[in-house]
Amino acid sequence: MRFLVVFLMAEFSIMSSAFASEKPFSFKDTPGKLPKDVVPTDYSVRIVPDIDKLTFAGSETVKLNARRRVRQLVLNALELKIEAASIDGKELPGSVIKTDANELLTLALPSELATGEHTLTLRFTGKINEQGQGLFYMRYREQGTGARKIMLGSQFEATDARRFFPCWDEPVFRARFQLTAVIPENWLAVSNMPVESEKKIAGGKEVRFAATPPMSSYLNVFVAGELDFIESRSGSTQLQVIATKGKAEMGRYALQATAQILQYYNDYFGVAYPLPKLDQIALPGGFGGAMENWGGITYYESKLLFDPKSSSAETKQDIYEVLAHEMAHQWFGDLVTMAWWDNLWLNEGFASWMGSKCTAHFNPQWEVWLRRELPRDPSRRVGIAKEAAMEGDARSTTHPIQQPVATEAEANSAFDDITYKKGQSFLRMLESFLGEDVFREGIRRYLAAHMYSNTTTADLWNALSKASEKPVGEIAAGWTEQPGFPVVKVKREQGGKVSLTQERFTVNFTNAPPLEWKIPLTYAVVGETPATLLMTRKLDSIHNILADRALKLNVNGAGNYRVEYDELSWELLLGALKNLGVEDRVNLLSDTWALVQANRGPLALYFELVEKLPASTELAEREQIIHVLDFINRLLIGSSEQEKFQRYARSLLRPTLDTIGWEAKPNEQPARTNLRSSLITALGNLNDPKIVASCRERFEAFLTNPESLAPDLRPAVFSVVGRYADESTWNELHQLGLKTTSIEEKQNCYDALADAIDPKLVKKTLPIALTDELPTSRAVFLVLRVARESGHPDLAWDFAGANMKALLAKTDALGANTYAPSLFTFFSHDSRAQELKTYAKNNLPAASAAQVAKALDEIQFRSEFKKRLAPQLSAWVDGKNLAERQESRLTHH
Ligand SMILES: [Zn+2]
């Protein structure tokens, strides 16, 4: 859709920016701990793992360029023992080698090093970790044979390459990396580049990989084990999907998708994929997501492998989106890299936006943009929930997209909803404002100008400004350099005038500092062509709107702001609902629910809207309602209001399920299939007796004949059965989970165990997290799922608190600061806030402070919201019942 642009260039010349505008990239001004007078250009690293001892020995030669004369070399190393060091062939005495708590390795040189080229050589030893940090191991059972196996993988972002070899481990120090590894003879090794040579040596074989182009250290990868692969080719690029033996064929879908996505990006970016090969590597553990290592992307295996026989449609969509996200990084992140972690959003916001754009392009039937309006289970979908980011961004604990990062822990904490999802939302808003073609032209200029180098956000805005001839940096600054976002208040005046006022939108945040934005607004009189207005001040207005016509702002919900309508505008909109597209209806639902959360409107405002919507089976619209009902249902656990509420909530959802039925029609749209399983799960959670009985029946039938239950319905049916399980059903689910070799079925079973609400069973489920039944990352997530789903966050916390050390040993670098605080976010009682404060003070590192603050805010918000909601809910439901009774009396007369 093209927008009519109401846009005055002249306005910009009199506007002054309130922001300390960021500078374009410059090497010497880039933040970081390492001095910039010595830069590495080429690494040659040799690693010899000892699988039995879970240690490794390494050696490396690093070509250096001294830009100034120096007396010492400072680089990074962590949990490495430096055995020997020499510079230009001269051995350094052990006494000058120092490692410290800042993760720095300092080599004091006997004499001043002249400017120019030098060679540093180091010998070192390190350890192979259990959690996905640095070099790590994974234990798994082999597909088909069931044999117990071990393999190795690596995870270096943000700051863990220094656990693998000493290096200048900050993204601005680009260098060529050439890796050699010694592995058992029957193993396959994978790294960023193709294997250059392989030779037999005592105790195995030595594999030498080609050198990478200049890149940041965190993008290195090393995976080795008893692996299999399938392959294809796209132009000059060799494509492979690599998995543990017996599983490679399950990568067929990913391999085909890879070829499709690669071609799209080659065209979109205007720069062809620069490496000779691209490997998609499935890991059976270590971490939960995916990592964009250049040329060798790693995935937790359920994010890559797809078995059409036992996988759901939802899994297929997840895989595509994750692939598209990680592959976008091969350009945005790998070819061009943010100079420092304060600009991480350049990597993640962009890859999230690009990945969704590409996924939506090839799969319009998945409603990618529409569904991102919904907060989702963060373990299932990456980087696509706009609403989740907006919920967090309205709180006092939010931060700007661009934020200062000083320490390694802060770098790891930067991987959050704001960085990914607000970044994505802002780019989408900007693209729809500048136009698709102009935006792409800007991206092409940016990549062409900065490939094999680093950038700041200013470089991106400069490229987009040149392509669009608009001051993108000035519009963008308010969105990326300050926290939060606005609400636009709409008021109908006399004579066709509509006045607009912007203010900061907050939830549970009194005395928030007032802020203003330059808002690329869109609006439409319902049924007419949309228009655009760049709102640059606190007040603005739209003219010539007929008094009896409904006006909708934020067309299709593409903007990252809320809208609050006055009563007149609201009544007109309610009257025009049937003429609004589904995108706009979902946007109205989301905004209205947010207004209720923010105490800007009563609960009745939301339910009135829900009840006035025309009957529909639109997935995103129904899922928004499901989300809200589910949130309220959880908030009411243990309260006397819950049963009454559940009855009302079921009355809102049942008609839709009755319309679409349990059985899929031939050639059904995927949206319909997704809606069916969402409704079954939701109605099950709302204790609908008919749905629960039906799920049990289908589960029993599945046990004798698995094919009787469609893969798409399994997660929902298992979850409902698990929720109301007795001990023998719990055991059945557990046995099924232990026996199956399907990753997805295993996950369905353990998810169902975690959903059990019987406290006796909750106590049986939690200890599974300490066993090796599940891969490490999945095991720690089990406790979180119990906290969220079982209705017993108290039991989950008691367990986690008592076993924290063992659980953290299974958590990767990104999870370490968030794990304990996140378990508190399911509480809604003030006393838990105090408990968390005390726990944090005694047990958590300073780096957890931001996560602790978020959890405290969430507890406080839930506690306040619960008190506010209960009487409103009672009144609304009782009012409904009264109205129904009156109605039925009338019809029975
Ligand atoms: Zn990413």
C-alpha cells in the first residue's frame, strides 16, 4: 500500500536535535577495554581437544601490526592457562605473563616494540564446558542406534572466544582466522571455512581449515563429532545441513529454505554472499537458540531439523524464521559488524526485521507481521513479538535501543526484547515511512560502503538519508537514543478538525520523565486511502475529517506507538469495526488492552470491543484475545473470582472452536491449523470440561495408534492432558518422552509434564532438570516452564533456589544474569519482591541488577493490577450474567 505523504522539509531546518548525535564509525574512538595501538591481522590457531579429560591444548601464531611503539601487549583470555609466549621468535619469561579478573592477558615486553609487523606465539590449555560457553561438549543418544555419544561445539558471542584462544576479543578488531584441529578419525569437523587439508596423525586426524576473510572474533565456530550432512548448491555457494548421525535427512526442509533465502538476500543486499560455503549445523544441546557464525551457523536442533511425520506446522514456521534471521546476519553482523556492543541492535534489530520480511515474502499465508502483534512464549519464537517489546518498553526498567556497554556482563545483557523487537519495529515503521525501494537502496549503499568493516548507527542513518533525501537521523534519534514510546491522544473538534497530542506511554511508572518523539504517523478515514503525517511536536492536528466518519490512526499497526481515542472517535470506530481490516482490528485490541494495563481505561473498554467484533476465525485477532484471557486467568490463580471468569472466557472462545472443529479440512490454510491448537490449549487452560475430556480421549488413542493424532494437534493435546494429569498419566508421558527419538515429540512430552498443576506431580517434574534426560539448555528451561504453567511458581522457586549452582552450570552466558530473577516474574504478591531483593543481595552478581529490577517491577505491576482488576472483572461478568438471564426470560415468554 502506498501512503500519501504530508511532509514538509522546511520544518526540519528549524528543529534542533535534543540528542548528542552519535558519530560515524572510527576505529580509535570505538569503546572497549583493549588499547588500540596494536592490532592483530592474521591468526593461525591449532586446537587439540582431550575428550576424556574435557580439556584442550592449543597454540597460536598471531601477526600483529604495532601502530605505535609499545612496551606491553594487552589482549583477552579467560579460563586459559598460558604455558608459553614469544614475540618475534624470542621467548618471554613466565613472570611477564599476567592474566586478571578483567579477562585481560597482559604481556610485559623486555624491550619496546617498534612500529610495524610482529609475530606473537602462544601455547595454552583450557577446558571444555558443560554449558554453551566457549568450547563445550554435548552428550546425546544417537538416532537409530540409541548409543550414547559425545560431541563438541562452540559459542563465542558475546565475549567467549577468549575462552577458546587468547585474542583481541572485541568486535572492532577484525582479523583473518585460520583454524586447525585434531579430532578422532571417525569424526567430522566444521568451521567457518571449507577444509583445506586433512591428514592422519597419531591419535586421530588433523583438519586444517582455510583462513576466513577479516571478521570479528565472536564469529568463529568449531563443531566436531560423529556427524552427517546433506548438501546442495546455490550459484557458487555450497550449502550443507549438518547434524548428528541419522538426523541429516531431517534437514531437507532447512536445506531447501536456505537456497531460497540466500537468493533473496543476494538480490536484496546487492552484494553476493561472500564465502564459498554456508553450513547450517544442528546441535543436540548446549544452547537454546541459534548463532550466526559466519559460514557455519549453529542451531539448537529443533530450530533446524524438521520431521514432517511428527512435526507441527508451527515448527516449520519457526525454522524458516530462525533461518531467515541468522542468514540476514551473514551480511548484517558478519560482513558489516557493529563497532561495539552499544550498537548491538544494528545486528539484532536488523536481522529480526529482515528475517520477518523475507519469511513474509515467501510465506504470506503465515501472517508473519500480523502474528508479531502477540506476545509469545519466548522459547518458541524469536524476535517477532512487537507487543512483548512494547510492554517492556512502557516500564520504568526499560532502556534506549542504543545503550552504553562497559563490561562483558552488560554486553551479554544487551540481548533483550528492546534490542531485537523494538529495533525490528522501528525499522518496519521507518521502511513504511520511507518506502520499500528507497529503504533498500539505503541498505545497499550502507553495505557497499562498509563491507569487511565496522559501523555505528550513524552510518546506517547516513546511508538512508542519502537514499531518501530525508533527515533519517533526526527522526530516528528519539526512537533509538531515548527509552519508551508515545501514545497519541485523538480528540474530535468542531469543523472537521481532529487534534492530536503526544505523551509518553507508561505502565506502572509514576513520575516518568516526559519525552517527545518525531512520530511518522499514519491515519485513514475507515474505507479511504491512508495518509501520513510526521508529527514533530507535542500538539498537531488533522483537518477535513467528516464528523460522522470513523478515523483510525496507526494504519495496519505498522507504527511503534499507541493511540488513545476520545469517546466520540471510539464510538465511531466501534460502529465501523466490520469495515476494518484484521490488522487494524488486532491493533485496536492491543492498544485497548495496553490502555487497561496503564490504567488509562477500564477493563470494560476491552471486553466491550471484544464483544462488538464481528464473528471471525482470524488467527491473529483470536490469539490476541486468547493472550489477554490467559493472562487474566493466571493472575487470578487462587482467587475466588477465577471460576466465574473462566466460565465467561470460555463463552468468548468456544464458538470459534465449534465453528472450525477438531478435524483439519483437506488443504486447510496454516492459520486455521494454528488457530485450532491455540484454542484447544486456551480452552484447556480455562478448564473447559468438554475439551479436557476430548484431549484425554485423543491421547489414549494416540498411545495405541500414534497416527490417529495429527502432529499439529499434539502439543495442545499433550499439554492439556499433562495439565490435569494424575500420577499414572504423568508416568505415561514421562515414559513416552524417555523413549522417543523425535526431538519435537520429546519436547511435547516434557512440556506436558511441566504443565501439571497437581503439586505432587510438580515436585516429580522439577528434579528432571538436574538429570541428563534433556539437553542442558532445555533442562533449565523446564523449571521456568513449571513456574509459568503449573500455577506453582513457589515450588519452582523453592527447587531452583536449592539447586541454583547445578542449574547455572547448564546455563549459557546469555542466561546467567537472567535465570534467577526470571523465575520471580510469575509471582504477583508483594512479599516475593522483598524475597527477591534479599536473594539478589546475598547471591547475585552486580551484573544481574537490571534483570532483578525488571522482575521486581513485574511483581509489583501484577500485584497492583490484580487488585485493580478483580472488582472490575466481577462487575463485568455479573453484569453479563444478569443481562443473559434477562434475555433468556424474555425469549422463554
Ligand atoms: Zn540474531
